[in-house]
Amino acid sequence: MLRLRDVSMTFNEGTFDEKKALLNINLNLREGEFVTVIGSNGAGKSTLMNVVSGNLFPDVGDIYINKKQVQTLPEYKRSALIGRVFQDPMAGTAPSMTIEENLAMAYTRNKKRSLKLGVTKKRKELFQDYLKTLNLGLENRLKAKVGLLSGGERQALSLLMATFTDPDILLLDEHTAALDPSRAELITALTKEVIEEFGLTTLMVTHNMQQALDLGDRLIMMDKGQIILDIHGEEKKQLSIEDLLKEFQRIRGEQFEDDRAVLG
């Protein structure tokens, strides 16, 4: 469902500030696979997400989504293939629009545009059914402005908007990092439920090692623009944070220094 072949990207090439953000990345995700990506600051996690989404274009390499070559397609042309939830709860939704208007906008992401009314009676009923799955009472607040929702409510809505059109790939870009612990726990639980219900192929970046271990069926560790560890199946289920830290030290010959990743 997702394939990256020899993807590399360098920022500020040829200058004093040159940084190799991605270095010969090769990655394949099968349909329905849920992969978590861990790494310290500057490891290349966000750059990886941005080249998949089309926010950035790699210097070299090929990217395929559902067998379609996309590395030269801009972000808006990939939107029919990708659902994305950002770290900032303010991103991914239009705050001045109502809940139903935001949902209508997301609903037409992978459909042919027209001048027909975006929010119809039939669609309202559909939106209410989807919102009920969040157990937040948002199905009774369709006319509420999204800007008035709490951070957790907005992130739950963003998650729903990113998934209910059945995208080929779901990208979760540290989508719980800006929330307080209780809201982060809620969104994490919703994430697991939604992905399992829709069987979505998912790539999730996180700073939180425990979250990376708890979610998904495969874990990737990045460092200095490279994938240095790729673990899945039963081996992943048996891992602890201490195991990950030991693996990093074994591979790199130094200690993992990002306290945020260790402490969550």
C-alpha cells in the first residue's frame, strides 16, 4: 500500500547548515499494517511524513501509494489517497466553520467536486452516526463552531475526518503530543479503535516510546535520517522501553539522549 524506494533528502545542500534529513530510505507497508515510528529530535520522522504526504519533495527516490507513483505529485493531488492528523489540534480543521461543515468538506476529499449543497439531510444523518462512535456527544453539536471545541474534541474530530473516507494511507504526526495526559489517552484509544474498525494502513510518528510499543503491529526506529531498527509481530509485543534503548546503543554505540521519548 505504501512503498518508498531509495528516498533521500538534504536541507541547505552545499552550505554550512547542510543536513541530510533522509538517507536512502527503503520502506514497504502492506495493506492494513499499522507502523509506529520512533526517534529522537532530528531523526527524520517529520521529514518522512512530509515526503509521503507531498508537503516536501525528495531529492531522489520513488514513492508509491497503492501502486501509484506519487513523489512528483503536490500535496493537494495526494489528498484523495491520504488522511493526516497533525500534532496541533488547531490544524486539520477550519475553526470558523461548524462541525457538519468540516465533515462535509472532508467527505468530498476523494469525490468529484460540484456546486451541490455540501450538508444535506442524508449527510447529516451519516455524520451523526460517525460522531457517535467517538462517545463525546459531538453528534448533538453539528452546528457548533469547531473553534469552540476543546483540544481533545478537535483532535478526535480531525481523526474522524481523516479516516471516514477510507484513505489508502493514514498519517498520524505526533497527534497526541500537544494534549494533556487524559485527552492524549482518549485519542490514543480512539486511534486504535478507528484503525482496527476500518482496517487502515497507518504510519504513526511519535516521540513516546511506550505509545510506539502499545500501538500497531510494527515498530521502526529512525536516527540521523536512517531506519536503524524494524521490528514486528511477536518480537514487538515482547519489547520494553529498556530493550529499545539497549538496541539503540548496540546499533549506534551511544546512548539515546531524548528524555521526552523515554518519559513520554
